Amino acid sequence: MTSVIDTVERFADDAIDGLVEVYGRYVRRVDGGVVRAATPEHGRVVVVIGGGSGHYPAFAGLVGAGLAAGAVCGNVFTSPSAGQAYRVARAANAGGGVLFSYGNYAGDVLHFGLAAERLTADGIDVRTVLVTDDIASAPAGEEERRRGIAGDFVVFKVAGAAADRGDDLDEVERLARLANARTRTLGVAFSGCSLPGAEGPLFSVPEGTMSIGLGIHGEPGIRDVPLASASDLAEQLVSALLAERPEDADGRVGVIVNGLGSVSYEELFVVFRAAAALLREAGLELVDPECGELVTSLDMGGLSLTLVWLDDELDPLWRAAAATPAYRKGAIELPRAHPEPGSDHLPSVDAAVRPESEAMMALAPAIVAAGGRVRAVLQEHEEELGRIDAYAGDGDHGIGMVRGITAFDHAARDIIARHGGAFAALTGGAEAWSERAGGTSGALWAAALTAAARALREADASVETAVVRAVESALAAVQRLGGAQVGDKTMVDAFAPFAGELRRRSDAGESLASAWSGAVTVAEAAAQSTASLRPRLGRARPLAEKSVGHPDAGAVSFTYIVAALADIRGES
């Protein structure tokens, strides 16, 4: 268990601060993560990687010469916010453009995508390469739906080496995509991992079995099979990966046996020995193999095997020297640290107070009351939401929602105390939610609240009508950003029926209080009905069968929120 902590809330930040204390010759702290201690040569492309914490050496431990120029670090198993990604990329930028690279997870795609839009608006050329190496998460032919796991390291290594030798952004992006296309990984778990401060693991593996096809965020494997010997395990992993050998492969292969957190190095070596023999029997040449921990999952008992099919372009980049806190290869003289002036500034969420209409000023106290009420409800159900999420996810939904609403509540109260109105409170609170919560839910709730705020500000009708339009605008923003439809087993499965019923009852002449109450009932039933659905989006999708029989955590938390606001009419 992850038990050596001060506070759960500070665990990820404390770990990064400690890393920088130890490895200050390689990295320095910036808001949202770390960048190289020495700024890359002006005009160079920079590779910025990232994701949730809990995977060390990924991501902060892979920043340095020959690898990444910066790493964005979210909370444990939670994607970093768009603001964090933006600020780390700005701090790392050397004038040659930015390549974002990260695993193919919904929250990361949303937040890094928003950050890329902001950087582009600033005049910085930004490209993105998603890592999709996990063969267990989608079948061959649907590689774009696969997750990124230990293959992250391969793509980061190739892209970083290309950037550091002076390739331009087009070429770095092309080579990173080539590396991803020629990388495949399959993993196995023997035991689950525990979130910091948790009393037990996110999942357990039945005695005498192992779980094939695990994720790196505490997700269980795709299927449980009898526990095998090291040689038999190696045979299962090797045969599955060789089945996807590219037609043009010339026999050179980079190999990684990656530990997930609590498997000893001796055990990893035993598995590597068996895998290497099988690969050589298949006529392959093993090029600069790696065996150890590169992309972990806290204290998970598990390992994975990665193959990257090398060619004349990838081979020298895979072999190239690198020097980071956690990975060193060849000889590199570390340049003298010379950070850009002011690049370590830690900005706060912009909550500027501007004049608002009389109606929005009058609505402000209701925003404060709503934030406090929702915060209390989500705190009450935090453990339950995490438990539901853990059936086919990483079990952090409750934690993330509480972080988000707590940040919203603090920001909204601060803004209103400085005589801000409802628009400032909602939009400032939304940005705070995204910053603190990260993850898919953080991005979606921030988008929903911002859209609702704009609808309320632009309304020229009664409060009742304005609230209905705000709900519809919020739903549209969530669907536009996340791409979910009814039936995908997301919060949209509760949100859409809620908005539809609220509109129907309002148009029929019901009071807002009555219409809202009726819509809550419909949403609650819709959320529970998601138990029969198979997820089609997000981290739960590869574990669709394990999700059946359990409602979607996002849909359930949505109903808790709208139920807590059932008496909003009385306070508005």
C-alpha cells in the first residue's frame, strides 16, 4: 500500500518537490510539473509529455537530455488540467515548436487538447502524438482506440532523441508517429494497487490466477487466467505480440520488460530471460533491451512486455544517449542550468471581478449556497463513487469530484466576497474545478459550468427560463467536448434525460422547483439504468464486461449534484 505520505491532497505535489530536491541538476519545478534544468538551445523542438502521477519514472523522471523537455504531472491517476499543460509547455518552449505526447486516455486528450489550442493562439506551433501500444484494449485494425501503457517510453525516447539532434517539428512528429505505429505492449497483473491513503487495493486478482491486459491506472485486466510460470507467462506475452509483427519488419526489435511497481527486479530478469530466448528463436535481433521500471502503477504487482519494431530511422534514436533522473544511457555532458527569467512563476486561477448585471449580482448568493450544498453531498458519497468507478476504471472518480467541487466552492466564495457576480463566480469556479480535479470529469464540468454561466448572462427572460437554457447549454458543451451520446455509459446518460424532462415540464407551465424535482427523478432512474450498458468511451471501454451490472460513476455523481440543487428555486 502507498502509506508513506503526509496528506493525500499533497501527495503528488510533495513527490515532485522531493524529486526536484534530489535531481535538481536534471529538472526544475514549474507550475504543473517539471522542465529541464537547462533550457534547450533556442530554436529547438521540445517534447512535452505527461499524465497523472503514480507512474514514476513516467513522467517527471523522464525529463532530461535525449528525452522530454518537460512533464506535466496531474494528481494520482488523474490527467493534469489544461492550465497545467499550457504552463509547462510555455516554460519548456525553446522557439522551435512543441510536441505533446501522452497515453490515449480521454481526460488527457481533453486537457492537452485545450492547452494546445491556447498555445496555438499564442503563436506556438503545437503537434500531438497519442501513444496507443496496448494490444489488450482494442483489436488489431482499431489501433486508434488503444491505450498507452509502457510503450509511452518508446515514443518519448524516439521523439526526444530526434528533437535533441535538431530535427524540425514536422520530422519529430513523423518519427514519433512511426515509433507509436511500430510499438506493441501486453501486460499482466498479480495484484492490484492502492491509492494513497486508501485502505485497500482498487482491484484484487483471485488466488491462483493472473489478470491479462491490465491498465496503468489501477484498472484490472481484461481476463483472469491460471497463474503461470515465468516461462509460460513469457510465451503468452511473446506470442500475442508477435501476432502483430509488421509485414516490413526486418528482425530488429527493441524490447522492454517493465515492472508495474512491486515485482522485484530479479523476477523481471527471469521473465526477460525466457522472453529473450523465444524472441531469438523467432529469428529476431534484440537491440539495446531494457528491463526494469519505466512506467509503473503505484504498488501494483505486475509487469508488461513491449516490442518496438525498429528500422533504419528508429534504430539510432532508440540507441541514442539520454540523461534524466530515472534513465541514463550513453555519455551526455549535462549543460549548465540556465532557466528563463520568470519561468518558474506560479500563476493563480484568473478570477478577475468585472461589473455584472443586476440580475447576475442578485443570483450570486445562490451560487455560493449551491457550491456548499453540492460539496457536502459529494463528500458524503466520495467513497461510494470511487467504489463504483473501480469496477472498470481507476477508482478516483469520488476523489476527483470532491477536489473539483472544493476548488469551485473556494473560488466562488472568494469572487463573491470581492463583490463579483454569478458569471464571475461560475466561470472562476469552473476554472478552479478544472485546475484541481483534472481528469475527464474536471474538463467536462468546467465546460458545463462555463457554458451555463454564459447562458445565464445572455438571458433576457425569467430566471426559470434562463435556468432551463443554462442546463441545455451545459449539456451541449459536455457533448461537444467529450463526444458522448446517450448509450455510451457516461454522465450524458443522466444529463440528457434530465435536461429533456426539465424542458418538457417547464414548457408545460410547471414552476422551476417542480420541474427540477421531476427531472431529478428521471435522471436518477436513467443513471441506475446505465448498469446494463457497456461503456463505449473512456478508460472503462476495454473492461466493458466488468462494467456490466454497475452504474456509471459519472452518471451517478451527476444525479447527486442535481438532487442537491432541487430547491434552487427557493434560493434564486
